[in-house]
Amino acid sequence: MFKQTALIAACLTTGIVATGLAVPSVAHAKDWIEKVEVKRDGINPKSIYVAANGNGYTQIKTTSYTFPLGLYAKAKSGKRIVAMKLGSFKGVRYFEADGALWSKSFAHRAVGSGSKRTVSLHYNAKLPLHAIKWHGSDPKKRCALRMQYLMGKGQSKQQVLSKQQSVKAYAYFELDAVAARKNKAKKGWKLSNTTSQRDSYKYEVSVTCGASIGLNKK
């Protein structure tokens, strides 16, 4: 009798666990957030400058760069956007620490204090060059690849380095938006009663590969 009772209890427990796994206890981000977008929102005419000597490209001389960005998030009916975080790395999460990685958070009055379904912001993200996460190669490597390409076309290294070259590099950004139910949006929202959704963007930047003779620019 004891064994039979234990077996029934075990089966019931297994059924409860299985049911719990099959039915999530929290809503997915797609149920609470309609759209998240980060994109270019303006023009920075400045190019990043890479210095050169007779042997090749030596270092990125530009120390910082400003990225004009548009940040957008829209929650579904009955939900509100309560926070956003912009970062230049993969895996941006509003509720997680970033260590030495670059990020900027927006919450409370910056996003309407939990009163808005739609939040749209313009932000000039000024980053030191060492903090930028590049999609693909960084500017110095892009210059080296350009030189390799031109040498493959028959130019000598000296010919390539005797004049400036222009290439493109791509800075990587992610935006994480957080939504809460309307009745929790003004106060009381936290990780356990919110959901989030991210978007990413590859920001094209002009790069000037310097000549081996001439002024180094910053």
C-alpha cells in the first residue's frame, strides 16, 4: 500500500513538473513589445584617421567618435516602456552589469516615467575608440586589408602608402528595451515582472588611411 501511494505521488509530482515546463510562468518579450529599433539619426562628417609609416598602418589616431543615434521602442496595448539600454557590444541587457563595456541606460523621466507605450529618443553617443565594438574589422585592419587588396592588383606597398586611402568600418550597437504592465509601469517594475527585446545596428563610419608622408590628423 505504501509503495502504491508513493508511486501515485511520484506520478502526480512528475505531472505537475511537466505542466510547469510546458506553460511558461512569464510572458515572452514578443507578447509585450511591438517594436525596438536603433539606427543612425544624423550625420557625423568626421572620419576616423589611421596613421601610417613606410612599413604600413601603425595606429588609430582618432581618440573618440560621436554617433548620432535614434532609439525607438513601442509596447503593446496595456503595456508601457519603462527603460532602455544602449550598448556597443553583443548581449546588452538592461538589468545586467556591463563591466568595462560601454553602455548608456535610460529610465524614469528619460522615457516618460512609465506613461508611454512609445518612446523615441535622439542620442549622440560619444565613445572613446577603444570602447567601440566593431562589426568585422576595426579601422586599422580595414586599412591593412585595403593595402593588401591594392597590392594584389599590382601596386607596391610604397605606392599604396604614398597617398591617403578611404575605406569604411562598422561600429556595432544594440538597444535593449524593457516593458511592464501598465499598472506596474510607474513604480514597482523590476526584472521579474518585465520583459525585454533587443535590436542591433551596424553603423557605417568613414575611415581615412593616412599616407606615410604628411601630417597625422586627429
